[in-house]
Amino acid sequence: MENNQNDLDVIALTETEIKGCGSIAKSANMARGAQIDRDGCIRQGSDALVKLVGIEPEWSFLKQVQAQTIQIMINEPFNFASDTADTYFSYILKDAIGRHKFVKPTKDTEASARMSEDRKFIADKYEHVALENVLSALQKVSVETDSASIELQKELIKAKAFKMGKTQTETRKNQKSNIDKLRTKLESFLKIDSGRVNKKGNPIFEWSIVNLDFAYRCFDKKEEVKKFLASLDK
């Protein structure tokens, strides 16, 4: 993981983006201390990464987020070694690629660097402006033909894309969060305490044949089960 500061001068992170980096670092720290739920912590970190940068980030933005996140991991209270911080960020990045179809960007060209500056300008100006207000302003200015109005239209179109992208990312994140919660809940029904513990003294859970058989029977008779559940609501 290269962290050449000269490559990161194109943009600076907003306060909200730095908090996002902190969320990624916190997930990495939880993963480092976990055994049973280590993968869950990595997934949580990749969800936070995608929420912050999207699935097709610009190279300079991703590198800035990477550098900031790793610095948070190295500092108090997490105290990662530099190499360990790099490793855990790479775990999170690989999970984002695998689960979110995250596209790892190539290094910025001069044109994409200008795009990064433009993205930051739009983000800073419209981060706290409601999408409804952006759409309303766009509708009003779209009927104007003077040069200033045309430039404002272009800016508002970018702001619309920025706001809608954040909304879509948040929706996907909530969907994945709900799925993860359901998966965890289902596993708690289907697994039982084995009576053994791991090296950290935490209980080891294993699949229950009895509970799996019950779940299979429910799915095998799902129409009957649906009717029964519907009758409970009457």
C-alpha cells in the first residue's frame, strides 16, 4: 500500500469524510481483536468504505481516505503497527471488491485530478443541501438561457448526481445491513454452543443438525408455513 503524500495533495477530506475514515478504522480494530465475528467486522469496515467513497471512486480520493484511515489506525486508541494497518485496510478493500463490486481505480491523470477538485467543490457546497432543494433550483434555472444560468445548471446537474449517488449508496448499505442482521439472527437459531472455547476463552458455536433439519422442513413446507403464520395475525 503506497502512501506517497505528494500524490495526495489534490484534495483534502471534509470533516464528515474524516469521520467516515474513523468508522473504517474502528471496524478494522474490532476485527483485529475478534475471532468468531472477525469476518463480520471486516464486512462492516467495507460497508463503511463504500458508504464513504462509493463503488467507483477517483484514485486520489481513495488514496486520501486510505492514508487518513491508516493514520487513525496507527494513532491512539487503536495503536496498530504500520504494516498491520496496511494489511487490515487491504482486507477491507478486498471485501468491498468482492461484495460490493467495488472498482479499484487507477492512478489519476491530470484530467481526473481536475475532476477530484470539482467533486470536492460540489461535495463541500451541497453536502448539507437537501436533494429536493437541488431539484427545485435546477427546475427553476433550467428555463433561463443566459450564460450564468447555464453554468449554474451544469453545477446543479453535478450536485443532483452527487446527492442521488449518496442516497443510492445509503440504500444499498441499509439493505446489506439488514441482510447481515438477519443472517446473524438466523445463525443464532441454527447454531448451538459446542461447550468448547477458543484461545481467547470465547465460546465456539457449531451448526445444530436438529435446528438445520427443522429449518429445512419449514422451507420444504413453506406454503403451509406461510398459511400458518398468516393465521397468527388474524
